Amino acid sequence: GSLVVEFINQSTSENEIISYHWNFGDGHTSDDPNPTHEYNEPGTYLVCLRIEDNTGCVSEVCHEVVVGPQSGCHAQFEWEQIDGTYNIHFINHSTSEHDIISYLWTFGDGHQGDGQNPTHEYDGPGVYLVCLRIEDNTGCVSEICHEVVIEEIQSGCHAQFEWIIMDGSLVVEFINQSTSENEIISYHWNFGDGHTSDDPNPTHEYSEPGGYLVCLRIEDNTGCVSEVCHDFYLHGPEECEAHFNFEIDDEDIVHFNNTSTGGSDNTTWLWDFGDGQTSTEENPVHEYDEPGIYTICLTMMDDSTDCVDDFCLTLVYQMAWEDLHQDAFSEEKTSTAASSSLDKPIVIHAYTNPVSDHLLVQYETKQECSLRFDLYDLTGYKVLSSTVKGQLTGSHQEMIDVGFVHPGMYILTITTEESLNTMRISVSR
């Protein structure tokens, strides 16, 4: 619903990447690793990223980015190289308001193909310009091209492993995933705590929590040797974790259920209910004085294990429909203010608050008018805008999609030619 694009850098290097240069295709650039850019108008832009690492290695890649409302048909695809082969699986992501009736793939090596998600085998590694052309049943045609990099097939032997930490213990199960074109004849594990093993899939118990660098070295029957290392942090059974949930009864009293783990008889609890009140009970109850959005935090402390942890949740208390007969920012709802609102061309009766995915506003127009609904975050940035033209006199409701915005507080304004209505909105999921 916007012209804002978030770019996610996925560049790789065997060394440290020291510079990023983005060209957004509209005359603007950036040197951030993961920039966010707002375009001035919808369109298709060629966006390029150029990187350089500390050895002088330079690489650049470009993609076409479609920004703004899309109609008609739009070709799009991604791809993946099948391990150990030069086979590329192409995944179609094309869209159309109608049925797509044809796909034409040009694989960049002199071959073509059809089908929605083809797999094509190349003769060897390299960079190939692959194009997809689609057509739907209305005659709409769209084409897109990407440079597809095919990596050299790895040969020889390759050490690799995963691990599973057994719940509530210092026991770790290591899972060997090494590969070789030949028979692997030896495994050597170094668990990072002075202990080793020659088993293919060992299980090891550590004596204490901490960070460990674990290495696996393999050798096959041709003399090929490969080694890989991974580090991880082992928390151990004495680690504690604060957690809770809550229920609100028919009398609007909140019952907190402490579900923390790792505590003992020496554990102490501190609750902060977000309204200036606290408690040291393990499972307290609390009644709030007024509706609102409260952040509740639980802190657990245990001197016997030197464990401290906290956990917070947001509670939306007694907030659902808010009945309005005036500006929601007004300090008081007086009869004078209520009657004066009848002179306005629009009266807001109610709106959903808090809201999850769709904001519903009920309002009444006293005369034919056009309305604009704008949603702002607390920095004043407009996150969405919607216009209703020529609304007739009577009662209406407007459904606004807010599913794409981040949870938090926002300001909704409803503007006509003669009035401005403003209200607070809480997006909560």
C-alpha cells in the first residue's frame, strides 16, 4: 500500500565486505547495507547493488523492481540450483487479474522452454540472462529478465554437521551431514571443552554452560580431508526463563498466570502492571482504574543460581468500540460539544479500537461530501491514505486495511472540505 521498498542485502564474501553502493534507478543512491527507499511515483525501476570486500573483490547485481499498484499482468520468477548439478529450477511468481495461458522461457544458453516451473540443465557454471514472457487470456503480455549465476559443482569431500541440545540438560547430540564422492573412513570431533570423539554421530555431555566451538574433521579413502567448525551457546538446566499469560474475568479483574521456568524456592518475583502499581506475588490479580494499553513486565531473580530474567506483554484493557460524537482528542465529552458536532458535515459514531488487521469506522454524513482517511504514526509519517468521493447523505461505514503496519499507536484523521476529525488508533496483534 505504499511506494516504500525495503531492500534486504544477501551478498556473500569469504572476506569482510567493506562497502555497499545501491542505485535505486530513480536518481537516488545509498551506502547502507539494508536501505529503505521511498519512490516518488509508481513504476518499474532497475535497482543495482555493488559491493566490495577488503581484498578488492567487487561484485554487482541488478534486479527490476515493480513499485506501486499493479494491474494487468506481471512476469516474475526466482530460481535455485539443485545441489551437485548444473540443473536450475525456476519458480514462477507471475501475476495477472486473468488466466495466464502461456509461459515462454529463454534460458540464455540458446535453449528455450515452456511450462510454469521448468527445470533446465546447463553445460557448466557461468552467468546467464534468463527471460520469462507471459501472456494472459486478455492478450496482456509481460516479460522480465534476470541474470542467473550458476555456481561450480563442488567435488571432493565436505564436512558438515548439525546439533540438537537436549531440553533441560547439558547434553548435545551431534548429527553428521558430511558428504564425499568416495567412502568417508574417519571422523574426528573436537567438542571445544578438551574432549574429542571419533564416532560419526556422537552425543556429548558438557560439564557447565557456556559458549563452545565444535569442529569436525573428516577424511575419505582417497585422502581428501575437510574440516568445519560451528559455535553455539549452551544455557544449561539452571537457566531460568520468565513467562506469563493472563485472563480477564467478567468483573474486568486481570488474573496473571506465572508460567516461568527454572525457578526454585529462592526465586523472587516482581510484577510491574504498567499503571504505576507492582506486586511481588507469584500469581497476582490486578484491577485497572481505566481502559488503556498497558505493558506488564515480570522479573524473576534467584540468588541460588545467579539467574535473572524478565518478560513483558502488552494488555489491551476494556478497549473495543469507542463511541464518538466529537473529536477523539477533546478532553471532555460535554453536551455542548456533542450538539455542536451535529453542525459538521460528518459525525463519527464509533470505530474499532484496538484494531488487528481491519479498522472499521461508522460515521454519518449530513450532506454530500468527499472524505479522505489518513493514518499517521507518532512521528507524523503518513502510512496510508484512502479517499471516498461524493459520499451521499446518511449512515456509512469504512473498512481500512491496516494489516501491513507495525503494532503501535497511530493517529487517524478523517478530512472533508469543511472539517477535520482526529482520533487515536492502537494496532495490536
